[in-house]
Amino acid sequence: MNQKIVFLDIDGTLANHNHVPLSAQRACRTARQNGHLLYICTGRPRVQISRRILKMGFDGVVSSGGAYIETTSPGRAPTLLFHASLEKKILYRLRDYFNARQTPYLLELPGKVCASPYLKSYFDTLYTGMSWSPRIGMERFFIHFFFRHLIQGEIDSQEDVCKVVFMEFNGLTFEAVQQEFGGECELFRNSIPIQNMKGGEISPRGVHKGAALERVIAYHGIPRENAIAIGDSDNDRTMLECAGVGIAMGNADEALKQIADDVTDTSGNAGLAKAFKKYGLV
């Protein structure tokens, strides 16, 4: 058998708002039964990957955009393959830079996510003066659930920060942050499907999904041409570029589609299952 290894983004690829379509569940299960390896490769921190997704069964997890990698085996505890952290001096500069502009941000650690002092007020501002609707109700429920799992904390008291996520707010743009920190860190755009929220992700230099893919295929001894990566957003770009085959979802950013080897259907229209079938995984 020509074994392949598949790297799957979660949001907008494997799942929609944390719901994995049955077609994607069946495709993943069948691909593993056929002897292929499947890795989650997400921007989410490890602690925010739901048990429901993990219970589907994967051979490993790349989280926080490549900063934390573990492999799994049936009946055994996960094995840590890689863990990168932002340097303290960079974290202090980020703290001062964002706090001076009252910009909300999150600190991602392997076991928790910490919120900056301005995050709650930022969410409150988004909904000021809005009338209730089913969509607004669902968004507010999601934010309430999200905050229950956050810890209010400052950079001073945190170690092992894998990634920082910031929101564009008070006139601060992704481009401005990139100009300030792009020479020291990896920056990727981050769009959140809540009231057109936009921002970015900041990781240690050289740490991204593409580098994670290279680490994982080296660990398993699988050639690059047998690696397939599927994603939908800017932080998936390096993963698609480094894989033997890079596939963009039909709902992906247009810029990602331009660099992808192939484009499948949308996540809501069985795009993942169709890609698995096209490339002989199922």
C-alpha cells in the first residue's frame, strides 16, 4: 500500500462551528482503516480542541499553528514531539504594544488560554445597540462558553506561551503589527466568523504549520510527495506549500486557492469527503 499522511485544519475544513459533517467523519474513519495517517493541524490551542473531534480518532495533533505537536497510539498516552514558546522579551514588547493601544489579545499555552484585560470590553462593544436575532443569540452563547474556559492573566505570570492572538481594534491593523514584529515572529491573518472580527496570530520565528508538517513526516519516515494538506485560511498557507499535494476548501480565502494544487468543494457540501475520494484515501 502507498501510505499517505493527511494534515487537516479544523475550522472551515474539518468542522463548521465545531460541527463535523457525517461525510467528513466517515471519510476520516475509512481513510485510517485503509492504513493512512491523519493529523489534525489547527491554529487552535491544544486545550480548545473538543473531545468530540478527538474521539474521531487521529494519529496526532498539531496545535497552536505548529507550536505544539503530539502523536497518539491506541491505548497509549500522547507523545510530545515538539513544543515551541515565544521568548519573554518579545512577549513583554507585545504586551506593552497592545496595552498601549487597548488592543485585546489572547495568550495560548498548551493547557490554558489567558485573556488580556481588554478582551471582554471588546466583545461587549461588538454587540452594543444590536437587536436580538437567532444568529446574535448563538454568537453570544459561543462567547459566553468561550469565556468560561479563559483565565484572566498578564504576560508577566505566564510561561510557555505558544502563540498570541490579537484583534484589530482602535485603528490598529494587521499590517501595523506585522511591520513592528514581522522581523522577529511569524504572523498570519486570523478571521473569526463573529461580527466580522479580524486579527492575527503571532508565533515564534520559524514555527508554522508547514514546519510542523515537515517535522511529522520526518518522524514517520513518509516522503513529502505522500503528504496531503487541506485547509481554508492564511495560517494554512505554509502547510499547503510544504505538502506533496495542497488542497484548499471551496470556502477558503481566495489567496489560498491561488497557491493550492487543487480546490475541493466547501466544507458544508462534503468538500473534505470529495477530496479524500479524489486522492484515493477512501
